[in-house]
Amino acid sequence: MTPSLAAAATLVALTLLGAASARAQEAHGKGGIDILAGLEGGGTGYAKGVRRSRTALRFAGEAWVDEDPTHQLAVGALVELEPVASFGADVRYQLRPSDTIVLGAGATAVIAPKYMLGATFGFGYRLRVSETVELNFSPSANVYFWGSDLPTNTVLWQAMLGVGARVDLF
């Protein structure tokens, strides 16, 4: 057997043996809903001072790969219910150092009827109630610093508490 033929045979054998044990990363995900309420401030005129924040629903999706489940990507659709209806979204990086703790930071936006853009930071406590369901308790802070719904040179802050649930999807 020539050296090049032996090398090719060895490469083929190693490839076939290695392919049998190779495994692709698997994606995992959760879906859920939270109701959010709290305090906000930083406005002017009628919104001057600290007051009750807008009540909102957040429809959430979270995804990660099994290689490192502590690093997750979360997206949410926001529906503010009152005092006026509005819609928005957020995108967050989440760090899950344990089964019960979730830390997150990202961008948030109210899109309609007027817009505001800002940042969101939060902490979550997850309580598993079944094989596929977790209850979610999550204080968070939002800071809106740009948009048509903000007076000039004003930053709106929100201190929110969210309560909801997450369900394993895949």
C-alpha cells in the first residue's frame, strides 16, 4: 500500500468512526406571558413626578442551545393596556446561572401609537411547577431616552414587577 493510499484509507476510517459519534447542537425554547406593573417617573407637565406605570402584557420567547444553556436570547412583544393602548417589543440577552435565577439586559421599544426607545435590565426568579412549566417573578428597570413620546431632554424610567409563566416549547 502506498503512503498516500494508506493516508487516504486512514482519513476515511477516522471520518466514518467520528461521524457516528458526532452530535449536532440542539435548540431549546420556552414561551410565556407576564403581566407588568410598577412605578415610573421623569416626565414633565401632567407626567411630572413619580406615578403608577403603564400596565402591560409581555408575550415572551426564549431560546438557547444545549451546549451552553446559561446563555439565552429572549424576545418579547409588549402590549401596554392602560392608560392608553400601545405596542412595542424588546430583545434581551439572558444569563441563567442556576435553575431558578435569570439575569437579563437588552433594548426595549414602544412602537405605536408614538415611539420610545431605551434599555431594559432585569432579574428573574423561576419556580418550576411541573416538567414543562415555570412560574416567573421578575423585577426589572426600563429607561427610555429617545422618542416622539418623550419631551425634549427627558429620560423616562420605569421600575416594574412582572408575574407570569413559561412553558417548554422545544
